[in-house]
Amino acid sequence: MRTLLVLIALVIIVVAGCMYFGIINIDQTRPAVVQAPTFQADVARVTLGTKNETVAVPTISVQKPGASPTPAH
């Protein structure tokens, strides 16, 4: 891990030195855009509501082996 950090630091120093002496020249070819693009979307409207309903729920009975069946409540 230490050797990797030393190697990265060495590469950074070499690149900085080359830039200082003019061996490497990095120019911006296109100016940066300050504003972000604007988007517009047409979406459907959703309305939420609640209502009370009575729902029939099925009953379940479990029979263990060797036991007599009992009615579900």
C-alpha cells in the first residue's frame, strides 16, 4: 500500500514538473457552461382518495395428522 502511494505521488510530481517547464501544456478547448439545461415534462394527474369497503375473507382450517377436524371461527 505504501509503495502504491509513493508511486502515485511520484507520478503527480513528474506531471507537475513537466507542466511547470512547459513540456506538457493543457488547454481548455471549449468554455465551460455555467447553467444547467432545463427540462419540461407533461405527466398525468393522479388523485388519491379513500373509501370503506366490506371484503369477504376466506377462512382456513388446518388439520394435523391424527387429529379430528375442528371448525374455523
